[in-house]
Amino acid sequence: MPKTIYLDNAATTMMKPDVLEAMMPYLTEMYANPSSIHSFGAECNVACEKARKTIAGLINAKDNEIYFTSGGSESDNWAIKSVAFMKKDKGRHIITSAIEHHAVMETCEFLAGNGFEITFVGVDEKGILKLDELKAAIRPDTILISVIYANNEIGTIQPIREIGEIARSNGIIFHTDAVQAFGHIPIDVEKDNIDLLSASAHKIHGPKGVGMLYMKNSARITPLIHGGPHERKRRAGTLNVPGIVGFGKAAELSKKEMAESTDRIREMRNYLIDRILGEIPYSRLNGDKDRRLPGNVNISFRYIEGESMLMMVDMKGISASTGSACASGSLDPSHVLLAIGLPHEIAHGSLRMTLSEFTTKEELDYTVDALKEVVSKLRSMSPLYEDAIKNKEV
Ligand SMILES: *Cc1c(COP(=O)(O)O)cnc(C)c1O
């Protein structure tokens, strides 16, 4: 199999050809500034507004509640920092989860070093937020609850509606990082009681460097990026017209194909999980089997080091991940795997494979065969495995 088997769709996705086609005019002859008064500018503005409408429609928001950004990281930073800045006289306590993406976690850590207090609420062994712990963490000075919609490493989907209800009934702003969920599973910001929501185009087969922050009209926050009057004076900077048009096209395709393609991806995901757990001893699935993103597979292989496994499957043409792309390169095991209670040595032996609608069964069969070979080779070289055999653990 010469071409790459791409199983890293949680890190980024392939841009769809239809998305590129929609963007092309705005990378070439349709170059006007959408804020310009002339009709050329107005035409480009129409294209951005069409994208805004499509994106709003995907989460049951109003058009004027969508603010374009440079991506998920900016949206997360904007939501959290602006709420902190706006509400600091009311209170300086923020609640988040122990399994956030780095864009939320590091933003909270930054605020912790600047006079705010952060509570990281724990999760159970499947990665589901402990709602009792969340309720108990709420204080009179709590200004924000930020919880990831669906986790990027283990795929667990949170009880977002319940979390939103808890926030609302306590008069606390609720932000969710929905970068992994948006366009993949149905989201309804009204029913889910969401005030602020982050999404990104490149996780749904759109272009990189563009995303959005949904901001409920009743929960408007101050700008993070100051300057011109773009985005209803809330996010300065000339609009990334080609990116926004591509994001809109990707959202349109997601909406059209979601029901059908998620069923298919889920089936493939379960096929991959079942084959690995059935055919490779001492492997375990991380996260919840059912409340899980359609394309997420995260497996720990005992007596193995994840980085070595990643490199060996890479040599066989398979692109996967040891956890989150951001965490690779560091020697610490994933904070998400530690939060679900895995001991360090097991957390270290984990591999994330994330599927898309372009993944084929042949690719998965090839991957299982490759994994079997790699795992038995690495175990045969592992002193941990030898010890385990000696001590009859195995
Ligand atoms: C990818 C990702 C981000 C960051 O989005 P960018 O557009 O790459 O900045 C944030 N949160 C989650 C859950 C992600 O998966």
C-alpha cells in the first residue's frame, strides 16, 4: 500500500475538493475587502455572510451570533480571557475540566498566574465529567464554566446539556470547546444552554487558519483582538474571505452528509476497535464505547512505549498519534489518560487513530495487521514484558 493511510483526523483533515473549488475565486479574482463600500467589496461580503448563515444553521444559532476567528485556539482564548477580564470585579473563579485541549488548559493556567483561581473538575474512568463535583465546585465568585464538548484524545462526548443547565441555573457563563464535535455530531446551542462555543474549519475538511466563536446575543463579550470595526466591532482584522468561504462550504457538506457518513464512520470505528481488542492481547480501549466521537479510536497496549509504536507504524505508511499532536514531543504522558486513571506506564503505551469518511475497510485491515506485527516485535524487546512473563502476570 504505497499511499499514506491517514488515521490522524483529530489533528487535521484533508480539505475536500469541493471546498477548494468554492475558495478558488476568492483566492484569485474576487480579492476585494468585504468591508469596502464599493460593489466589488459588497460581493465578497455576500460570500462571507452566506458562510456565516450556513455555519449558524449547523448549531441552531442566529447569523449574528457567529464571529469568525483564526481557528479553535483563538476562539478558546477569546472566550475565556474576555469573560475573565469582563467579570473580574464580580469574581475570579473559573471552572473547567481535567481533560481540556491545551488551548483551554493553557489559557486557564495563564489566568491562574494572573490573579484568577481555576478548579479542574475530574472525570470518571470513561472520561465523563463528574457532575456532582462540578456542582460542588460552584461558588458565589464563579464567573465561567468551560468544558470540552467531545474530547480530542479519547473521543468522549460530555453531557453538555446538563452542564449547560447547571451553569444557567447558577447564572454562570458557559463556554464549550466544540472543535471536535462541530460538524461531526448534532449540536443545538439553544437546547444545550451554551453561551459561547469554539469551532474550527480544518477539523471538518475545511481550510486551516479559520474558525469561529459562537456568542449568544445575551452573552456578548469584549474583543480579544482590537482594531477596526470588523465582526460587529468584536474581532478586528480584514476577514479571511477564502478561508471563511471554505469553512462555509465544509459546514454545508457536513450538514448534508452528517447522518449518513457518521453511521458509516462509526461502523468502521467499531470494526477497528473489535479487531484490535480481539486480536492483540493486553490492549484496552480508552474512553466510553458508546458516548464517543464517530471516528475516534484510542487504545493502550501494555508493555509498550507509544512513541516507538508510532514511529514503527509510520514506517509502514500509517499516520496516527500518541494522544494529542500538541503533546507529542514531550515525555509526559497525556493529561487526559492520567485523568481517566491510567497509570503512567499504561498511558505511555497508547495510540490514537482517528477516522474520516475517506477511511476504507482495506486501510483498517492493513492497519490491524501492521499493529499486530509492531506490537509483538516491541514486546519481544521489552524488559517489562519479560518481567511480566517471569512473574506470570501474563
Ligand atoms: C484542534 C483543536 C483545537 C485548536 O484548533 P485550531 O483551529 O487548530 O487552533 C482546539 N480544541 C480542540 C478540541 C481541538 O481538537
